Amino acid sequence: VLRGGGYEGLVAAVHPRVAEDAELLARLQEMITEASFHLFNATRGRAHFRNVKILIPPTWTEKGYEAPKHESYDTADVIVAPPYWKHGDDPYTLQPGACGQMGKYIHFTPNFLVNDNLMDIYGSQGQVFVHEWAHLRWGVFDEYDRERPFYVTARNQVKVTRCSSDLTGIYVCEKKSCTEGSCVINKLTGLFKEGCTFIHERNQTAVSSIMYMQSLSSVAEFCDEHNHNREAPNLQNRMCDYRSTWEVIKNSTDFKNNPPVTNSSYITPPSFSLLQKRDRVICLVLDISRTVSGDNWINRLHQAAEFYLLQIVEENSYVGIVTFSHTGEIKASVRQIVSNAVRRQLASHLPAAPGSRTTNVCAGLHLALELIRKKDGNTYGSEIVLVTRGQDSSVKKCFPDMVNSGSVIHTITVGSSAAKEIEHFSKETGGLKFFVPERLDFSDLLDVFSGILSRSGDTFNQSIQIESASDSIGGYKELSRTVTIDGTVGRETFFVATWQTPGAPEITLSDPSGKSYTNKDFDIDSVYHVARLQIPGIAETGEWIYTLTNIHPSPQVLTMMVTSRATNSTIPTVAVKAHMSKDVNDYPNPMVVYVQVSQGFSPVLGANVTAIISPQNGDPISLELFDNGAGSDIVKHDGIYSKYFFSFPGNGRYSLKVHVHASRTIIPQGAMPWSHAMYIPGYVENGKIKMNPSRPSVIRNYLQLKRGGFHRTAAGGSFIVSAVPVGPYADVFPPCKIIDLDARIEDNKVVLSWTAPGDDFDRGQAAGYEIRTSETPLELRDNFYKTTFVNASSLSPEHAGYKEVFAFKPEAFMTGNISIIYVAVRAMDEVFLQSELSNIAQAVMFIPPMDYSTSNVEFSVSTILLLVFGLLAVVCLTGSTTFCLLKKKDKKT
């Protein structure tokens, strides 16, 4: 939070797999302290860091550190963790949102913090932190581009993709495409061939930009509207409509109404608090109030809480149980889970019968704090899992007590009757929040319990939900599926079936080798309708096939849940994290579903990702998500899959769940896809080139799955939608913005390609396109309808997600005076609603000899060639003349 020019509550957390290192903590504090002063200067007196909390892993020696309240590794702003994906030490920010939207976290490696040699590559650590903070906090993008390091200017010069253009340097090439170390121009593209790079002068006079070369000592500012390079084909221009980074930052919610500090002496170094969580202490607070409908609530609550205690909660956690209706009751004191016997003993205290019809949430919560306090005297850092479905108008009474307790409250609201204020507990304490629709017969309640995991960053001990299948099965029909156990999991693997009617369904399960398990192998609880099988040892990798057969004549809901844990502490599991772009939304604004699929810090590509969104009332909605760099997906192949969600059936709570599967795993081989600090190849210093070590090569073998693909299911929390009109409503949803427009030249024509948007955002089929061109990108941005129109009537839009290709010959090229034009596209639907303007693409028609720099003074290739040929011509002419004169003299003689 920014208060009075100072950020408060910044959380940096160290991963539990990082070896204990006092120097690491000291260097982390030094970096943020240095960054605070750089930030104050870069924001022109508007912001610095006032206080910072550093979360030390429980694996480190206890040294009397403070106990954390709501802080956790999973919710930290900055993480210090090993580079599981062996890509070197690039600091980066996970930034899935659009321009101006906050990112998820900044990742630094321990080596980056303690290795001084890396300063030559990335620059001072404080400046690097400011570079990443701009990504995280204000949603700006890098001003360089590895895929397009050079571009052609309106003056037909080859330039470096940079901001600002005042930064000086020389072009260097060491690849086979080069001639004696000189960069060579590709005549087809007008750009340098592969292998050419731009080496900056170490000593500069340019002061911007931090989002390009924060490694230079002179660079201390962001590019603004006066020095921003609008021609450069970088992500900042593409995603932020050619606005400079400072324009975006200045208009953020932080600074809109925040004047700069006039007295710079007011700025002091940030204060640091070192926090360490030792034990995970959890109290289940379960609502057992009787409902009017008299459904099987207690049975389902018992199933889900037992599932959590026996399979999900991590070993060595401390767990207690409280129930409540009109009053609270302690069912089980806090006990440490050290064996399966303790798990079963705790489960035996779960509620078996409903209480009164009155619901008193505060009674249950106060009793939970009392129970937790008995463990070690305080409640800081403890967790409460609150499950409620009853109405309670007095919930607000205990808000202050609960927030001040330092306990993190995870909320599970069930049905539409649960008190509307319940989610505030989660929001104010940093807890998770889930919603379960009224249809309690399905696996929704089990799914949300499986999502309440330790947030310490230690994934080795976390339960991984592999399968969650639930369906209404007719009489004597069967639920049959195949589920893949991949090589990263297999320890403590459980298959759990539930049903509704007396008498268990017929269960068959086959492992990849053909071994079968049946009802006699399962532990069957006929009272609560649960059958559980734990696979001994490490479950075999491959495809497991299960079948549940309804032995009754009437339909019933059958479910199968599969969970497991990691097999190797050094190899990360394939993990799935899902979230919505907003917690609260008003119609008709769209939302975006984000699902990150990764193995360690490496993105997993090629997965099939399906989001299931369940409204408070109505049927679930299924959405297929994509990682294609179009529509809502900002970066292609970064392992973050997304989709717009805008068809809201009504007001109220919604839940998110995702299913992910892949037949094979793909680990990207290219550069790191996220927003990151540039790896500097070298500098020019005192007229000499000093190259840095080459970037470390990617080592990916140990991350590959042993064989086959994988299955995962994950709960993504809940959100609230309001202002949805009743009954049928007019079409208010335009096509989504095209963000991947590309232009190239073929046979004297401009060939455009892009991903088709839909009729409504990224769904359906647009009605048409409007394509226009201009000699400047800003004219397209600011006066689209006054630019040159391109006849695209022959183009029939594809369905959303498909590739569009369109070629035309612009009139400007026919005159021969113009060699570079800019192109932009708008899509429209059947009721003439228009998309936002696309990204602006550049098309280069004819490339004369290009400008090319060999020193701080940039010379063009044409100039050099003309000089060379001119000198040769002069020499030849002089020689020829001399030779002729001598011949004539010889003849006379």
C-alpha cells in the first residue's frame, strides 16, 4: 500500500529449498534499500519503500525472528528461489495481465543477490529491482525485444529496438553470417542477419530508460512522452498503445492523486522485519446448523473434511476442529499429524449430526482462536478454515477481533444463503476464498478442500489433485475414465469414490500393468458413502482406468477423486494455479480466467486447459483456455492459459475450477517468456569492446516427465458479479482487441496476419474488419478514421482463435515515394460494436542501403559502400588516366 509517498507492507520471501545464508538476507536488504532511493528519483519524488517484511523459511535455524501474521511465500511480492528452469539468473516478473495491470511476483535467484560479477551483466541490483517493480506494480513492459532487436525507421535506417534513441554504442557480429566482424543486412527484410548485436557505451549522457538499460549508471529515469521511441517494435509500444512507460506509471492508481514529495530529506532508508513461521497450525470451523431443506449437508461436510484430514493436509501440521450452529463447540483439540493413525483419530471427531437452525459464525471463530492459543500462546500465522452455509446478520461484530488476531482465515461459502460479508474475512487476512453451489451432491466441496494447501513454497509435501470426476449416472450405468499418473507424482496416491444411495457402487481400477483393484481392496464407509484406496509405495507411472457402476435402478451422483504427492524433492511436480482477473466485477465488464501450468518455474506448453465456472444459480459454464498470444493471452507460450468470461447468468457468487491434461509435455527451448531484466552481452569502454560471458545454456533434461502426459484438477477460488440485468439483454459485448497483428512484404504486397477475434470478445465470429494505413503510428492511434482506408470487403472473418491472412497493395507504395507504412485493424460484430484498435504493425516495402553503426557516430551502410566504391573509382580513374598518359608519351617517343 502506498501511503504518503511510502510503500508499506512489501513482502519478500525466501524459498524453503534455498540453503541458509546470512549474507543472502543482508544482500536482499541492501538491494531494496538501494532501490528505494532509485525509485524515489525515477518517480520524481512520488514513492519510496518505507517498510519491508522478509519471510524466512521454516527450514532455517530459529533465531528469535518475529512470527508472521498474514504473510506467506505464495502471496509474497518478491521471491528468492533457485532457477528450477536452468536459464541463468535473469530477474523476472510474472506478468500475465494487460498494460497497467499488476503482476504476480518478482523472482530473484540467490546467485543474483550474492554474486557481484553479475553486476556487469544486469547493472546495480537496486536499479534492477526498480525495473522489475515497474513490471509488478504498474504493469509496464520491456522496451527491448529479443525476437526483434532491430527495426527500420521512417528514415529507412536500421536502429536498435530501444528507448531512448539517445543511447550510443556500436554494432558487433561474431556469427558466420558476418563478414570480418561486420553486421550484414538481409536484403529481404532490410534488417541485420542473425548474430548481430548492439554493444552500448559504458559511459553515457542519456538518462533513460530504466525499462531498457537499467544497467547503465547514467540511466535513472523512465522514458516519458518527450523522449519515448514510438517507432520501436517492443512490447511496451504494442501493449500500451505507444504510450511511454512514465505516462502509464503516472496514470496508475498509485500516482493519480499523489503529488510528489517536496522535501527529499524526508526520505529515509526502509525498515526491515524478519519473520519466520515454524509450525502450521490449522483449525477447521464447520457450520452444522440445520437447514430448512433437510438435505444431506452433514454427510457431505463429513466427507469433505475427512478427505482433507486423511489426504490433503501436510504431515507435521497441527490441526483442531470446532463446530458451530447457535453456539460453538470444540470437537478436537489441536494435534500434530505425525501418522495416519492421528489423521484417523482427528477424522473420528468430525460432526455426525446437525445442530440448531441458528447460525453464529462469530461463536465458532472465537472458539477457534481460543483453541489455537492453547497450543503456544498466540494466534499469529495460524489458519482457520471456515465453512458456512447459514445466514448470519451479526458476522460484522467479530471482524476487528479476527483481523487483529493475525490468523489467516480461508472461507468456504456454500449456497446462496451464506452471509454476504463472509468473504471480507479472507480479503482482510490474506486467506483463500471458495464458493460451493447448492448442488451438494457433486464433488465441489471436496475440490475446494483440496485447494487449501500450505503456502510455504514447499511443494514436495503438498497434495496434488490429479482427478476430480463427478456425474449423475443412470441406473445400472457406469462412470468410466482414464487418468494419467505422471513421473513427478506417485507417493501417497489415493483413489476415493463417493455415492448417494445405500450400498457402494461396483468399483474396478486397473493400473498401467493390468493389475486390478475392486471393492474388496477399498476401505468402504457405508455410513458416509466413501470408498478409499491408498496405492502402496510409489504408484506406477502411466494410464490408470477406473469404472464406477451404479448398482441401483435410479440415477445417482458418483464421484472419483485422485490425489498424490511428489516422488522426488529435487524434481518439481507439474503444478496448476488458477485465478480470475478480479474478485468483484460489475456487468457488462468482462473478466479473464488465468491458469498457470508449470513445472517448477518452467512453463508447460501444449496442455488442454478447461475452466468450469459455477454460478450461484444455474448450470456450470465450460471454457477452453489458450496460450496463443491472442485475445486475453498477452504472451504466447508462457505457460499461462487464459480466456474472457462475460456471459454472467446472474448476480451473486461464482466458483472456478480447472481441469488440465496433456498427452505429452513440452518445455520451451527459447528465451524466458516473462518480463525480465536484459542480459547485457558487453560494453564499449574507453574505445574497447569488453564482452560479458555468454548466457548459460538451458538444461532441460531433468525437468522432462518420465513418459506420457499428466492430469491435474485445481480449485481457483470464488468471485462476485453484480449489476447483471434480469431477462434477455441487448448485445453489449464487442469483439476483443487484436494484439498479434503482423505485417510483411511479399511480391510488392503487404501481407497481414492475425488471430481472429469473436463476435463477443473471443467467442463466436466477427462480422467484419476495418483496415487502415498511415505513414505514422500515432496518426493511426489518434485519428484512425482519418487515415487511408483499405478495402477488405472480400475478407470473411474466421471463427475466434483461427488465423486470418489478408494481402493488399497500398496506394502509397505505388507512387514510389513511401517505403514504410503502418497498419491497424478494428473488428466489428453484427450490431456494429467495434473492438479496440489492434496493435500497430509496420510494413517495409523497399529497402535502400541502410544506416549502420560502427562507432558512437552512426554511419549508414550506403555511406560506407559509397565511400569505398568512390575511393576505388578515384583510384581506378587516376590509375587509368596516368596509364593512358604514359602510353601516349611512349608513342610520341
